[in-house]
Amino acid sequence: MTRKSSLYLIELCVMILVFAIASVFCIRMFGHARQESLDLAARDRALTEAQNAAELVKACGGDFDRAAALWGGHVDETGVWTLRW
């Protein structure tokens, strides 16, 4: 093997290593971004449900028992409205 071909092989191995390390970081970042997206979607759904519940209570004139009867769930002795899914 000549000197040029051995340097070429070393350079090729180094470039493969660099691309492998870069791909590992990219895959980890895509996984993190996906999980973050799922978390934000769940938070948005929870916010929408809370806004809907607030509007329902407002439409019922502040009567939690009536709102619970319309939407489901129950209001306990302390006034906490628990939904049943």
C-alpha cells in the first residue's frame, strides 16, 4: 500500500466517524423535539378543556352542580369539580 492510499483510508475513516457522531446528535434532537411536541399538545388540550369548563360554569351562572350535570362528573363537599372521562 502506498502512502497516499493509507492517508486516504484514514481520512475516509475520520469522515465516517464525524458523520456517525453528527447523525447520533441529530437523532437525539429529533426524539427530544417529538417528545416536546407531544407535551405541548397535551398542555394545549388541557388548556382548551379548562376554558370550555370555565365557559360552561359561566353559562350556568356559576352553578357548579348544574355544570357538572351538563358536562359530567361531580362536585364534592369542598366545591371541587371532578370530571369523569
